Amino acid sequence: MFDLNTIAEFSRINCVAICALMVPANLILCLQSLILLGLNRPHDRVRLSGIIASICAIMLLLHVGSWFVIGVVRIQTFILLGLSCVCLIINTSLLLRMSAMRRLILTVSEGFKGCWARVAIAFS
């Protein structure tokens, strides 16, 4: 039988291990989705990466929710909540508006190229 209390208790008991795994995984998977999109990889590969990253963000969101349910309101919970929400928003917008996100990534990367070119000229 599916017992939500047992799962939430497991989440709270193993909080350090879950956070040590989920925080880097969220950041890496979200960045991987953006990189795959920026490198113009096939849409099915980008979509799969975005779905996996979204699942990871939802898992972290549920973990933080288990702490809110018992009344633990600390700065760590809000930081983790913000991280999971930002990753989920990025991946959801990547899945729904892939062409617009690709244009945004290319625009931002062009801006960084120009910025780094000016820095290289200044230091040479």
C-alpha cells in the first residue's frame, strides 16, 4: 500500500543525503538541458533531458514540502524551494517553448562572447 507518511518520514530522516544528491543533480541536469538546446541537439534528446531535470526538480520540491508540512520554516527550506522552482520553471519553459529558449540562449551567449572579447583586449 502507498503510505505518504512513511515516504515523508524517510525524506526527513535522510535529508542530508537527499539534499547532497538532489541539489547538484538539479543544477547539472538543468544546465545540461540548456547546453543541449544551445548546441542544437535533436529535439527528442533535449526533451528527454528536460523531462528528467523536471522530475528531479519536482522531487526536491516534494522533499521541501515534507518539511513545510511539519512546520519547519528555515532559510535552508526557502533556498531549496527557490532552487527547485527556478529549475522547474527553466525546464518547463524549455519544454513548452523550445525555439524561444534557443533564441534566448544564443542571444545571451553572443553577449558573453562580446564581453570576453573586450576583456581579452583590455588585458593584452
